[in-house]
Amino acid sequence: MKIIICPGIHDVELTNRFVAALLNENKHKNNTDILTFPGEGIFTLSKVHILSFLCDHLSNKIEFPLIFISFSAGVVGAIGAAVAWQMLGGNVRAFIAIDGWGVPLWSNFPIHRLSHDVFTHHTSAILGIGENNFYAEPPVDHLMMWNFPQNVKGYWVNSSLKSTLSCNYLTAVEFINMLLKHYESQ
């Protein structure tokens, strides 16, 4: 399984910190293969550039299961690339959108949203939301979600249960790694 990281429009150092936090929390580091889209600025919005990057790096591994993790403006390009990759015959195991507010997310692969506050969580839900999602509580700054996910605490919401009992309090990076373990075991 490969993890495809699609950053937003921000300093590259934030993405490096995100990946480091993800690997530090991940108990299966040896099995984690991360590929980070190197595009910056407006290129993070481009499904064409992300798809081209995937084709260049995974051309002979189209059946290899991918999990996309995207942030902010990068969610726009990443969801388009994930859907296109699947249309080309690729295997998209799941899509994780971190603070992709205002981005419609519909597909036939699992989608999970992480939001920096409960308002963003609820207003994003009308544009597509999966069964397992996360929102920060207390609310945090938008960039904190990507820069220091290990310090962002909040609620895991399993929307399929529609109950307050379906919420668990944990960090954003713990939530992401819980999802990764789930999809790794499938």
C-alpha cells in the first residue's frame, strides 16, 4: 500500500513536519511507503499534474492500492487525480481530506474528512462525507492541522452510528493512523 501526500499552498516545511508526525506515530513504519507530490503553489490544485506525477512514479504498479492524504487547496487536485487514477484502472483504497472546506467529495472509494473546527466539519458534510471523520476540539488554526497533527485533539465521529456514543477523543495523527491500519488490514 502506498500513501500519496498532496499538500496545499504553503511552505514545504509544513508537509515535512506532517510526514514526520505521521511516521513517528505509525507503528508499522517499515510497511509505510509514502510518495509526496512535489508541486507547489497553483500546481497543488491540478489533477493533471498530480496524475502525471503518479503515472511517472507508479506506471507499472497501477493495481497497487493507494491512500490519498490531502490538505486544504491540495484536496481539489487530489480528489480529481484519485478519481482519474481509478478510471484508469488504479486501486484507490481511501481518500483522506484534511481541511478541504468547500471541496465536493463524492466517489465510490471511502472518503474521510478532518476539520480544524466543528463548524468546518458540519458545513463540509453537505459536500460529501464518509462514515469516519474527525474535527478538532478545541478548534485550532487551519495550518495547525498539517503542521502539528500530533498536537491537534478532537473527536472521531462515526457518522454511520448517528450517536454521541460514536465519538472518541484523540489526536488528528492518531485518527489518521487508525484509518491507515484499517485499510492496511484489508
